[in-house]
Amino acid sequence: MTELSIPVASFPARLLRLYSGLALYGAGIGLQVESALGNDPWDVFHQGLAVRTGWSIGTWIILVGALVMVFWIPLRQKPGLGTISNIVLLGLCADATIWLSPTPGQLAVRWAYLLAAVVLVAFATALYIGAGMGPGPRDGLMTGLHRAGLSIRLARTIIEVGVLAVGWLLGGTVGVGTLVFAAAIGPLTQLFMRLQRVA
């Protein structure tokens, strides 16, 4: 994604992109969970852990993010401000969105939640990547494995299939929303990064 990086003039503007992006990303997670149509792979895992323990999904997003950082050490990955902020804010904003959003009963509203979630996460990803203040812990694990010799595609596949399978076994929600997220998140994120670059 280097060729799509977004030049930002000042440090305050970069901070605004970072924290706006993380807040929107957390909101997108919350909406997708509330849709009950299927989560993205990592949130299937987080939700599975939440089902088993009674702790909130946001709590597990924070704890798993911190745990993933341990695996950065042998991979020689270095965190940035964005990395640490990602660990804390995604979970807090996801929990806040789940708490504040009415749980939809009608299928049409659930689909509206899902589609809004995917668009929000894509836009948010473009914002926080554009801030250039460090990858999230899960993205850093993927790029660390790439530096160790795996292709990005293989590293991502291994990680996401693994957490999806474990999360499903734990009770996380896998469904059509999981497939919609997987199919749409890449193209939408690329689109938003290009739009922000020329804005």
C-alpha cells in the first residue's frame, strides 16, 4: 500500500486521521457484531472468547491486541503510536457502539448495519494507514511474517483462517457477513485511499 500512502502536512492532522480512523473502525466492528450476520475473522475470534468468558468483545480486542504484540518481538517489528492506540481504542469504541446501537430485529436493518460496518471499516483503515503512525498489532504480525519469508497473501491467509476457525469453534458468529467483509474490504479500502490521496 506504499504507493497509496497519503501525504499529510502536519502532526496534528496525522493525529486527527489516526484517532478518527480508529474510532470509526471500532464503530464498524460494533455494527457488524450487532448485525448478527457474521463477523470478520478476527472478530469471530474475539466474539468466541467473549461467549466463553462473559467478558465483552471490546475487552478481548484489547487483550488479544496486546498479546499479539508479544509475537512482534521475534519478528523484529517496532510499534508506533498508532499501534498502541489501536490496541486500546478499537476495543473501547466497539464496546461503546454495541452498547449504544439498538439491536436490529428486521433483516433489512441488519443488512444496513452490515453494509455500513464494511464501508466504515474500509474508510477508517484508509484514514489510520494514511496517518503513517504505525500498523495495528494484527497487521504488524502479518507484515512481520512477510519479512520472515512468507508472502503477504499466505501470511494473511494462515492468520485469518486460523483465528476464524478457532473463533467459530468457540461460538463466534460466522455467516454471510464474513464473506461480504472478505470480498469487499480490500477494494473499498483501496478506493478510499485513492480518494483521500487526491482530496
